[in-house]
Amino acid sequence: MKEEVKIKEVNPTLKFLLSNNNVVINLLLLGFSFLLIIMIPIMALKDWLKEELVVDIILMIIGSFLGAGLLKYGLKKENGTAK
């Protein structure tokens, strides 16, 4: 008699977060990471701009656009799923 080996399934939440098809979660993760990368040089401009809210809004917009663009480019290059 052969015994069937059952492969343990990946945690569904982790699978959901890491799947390439879930563009929204990947977009959020990339947006936040690029927001932090861009935030470091702009911190020097905070004294000049004085309005912290303006800088934060600009950073959020730039980070989200960069994240979306790089996610689309990465998906197109690797899988060809982004159109």
C-alpha cells in the first residue's frame, strides 16, 4: 500500500499577501518603501518648506506613482501579466 504524502498548504493570508496577482497589496508595499527612500533626502527641505503637511502630501504622491510604475514594469518584464 502506498501512503500519500500530503503537502502542507501555505498559510492563506501569506499566500494572499505574496501573490503576484494581488496588485493592490504589492502597490501599497512598493509605495511605502519608495516613500521612505524618497523621504530621506527631502527631510533636509523641511526647514525650507516649513509646512510639513505639504512635504508629506508630495512624498505620498511621488511614492505611489513610483510604486505603481515599477510594479507594472516588473510584472510586464517577469510574467507579462501587466497590460
